[in-house]
Amino acid sequence: MVTYALLFRWPLESETTITISQEVVKTTARVISWGIFGTAIQWSRDSQGRSVEEMMQDVLLVVTASLAPIID
């Protein structure tokens, strides 16, 4: 829930000129937080030799790309 709360507040608190509905922000936060959680579970079961740093770098690339339309 901490991830969801952070992702939910971040776009609402950013200084942007784009108007986004709260429902879109909620949905985006929910999808991204579950994506992070699911990726962490999958990695913990089979890291395929990847370090946590490598995995997090890839996850953060996807997260920032996903958030770009609502925080730019």
C-alpha cells in the first residue's frame, strides 16, 4: 500500500499544466504498484542471475515511462 500511496500522491502534487482526473491517477498508481509487486515476487522466485540493482533499474525505467504522460 505504501507504493500505491506514493504513486497516487506524486502526480497530484507535481507542478503540471496537464489536467488529469483523480480516477486516472488512481488507476495508474494501482497498475504500477501491482506491476512492481509482481515483478518483485517473480524475481524472488527466480532471479535468473540478475542482481536486485539490475532488476530495479529496469523496473524504474518502466515506471517512469508509464508516469511520464501524467507528470510531464
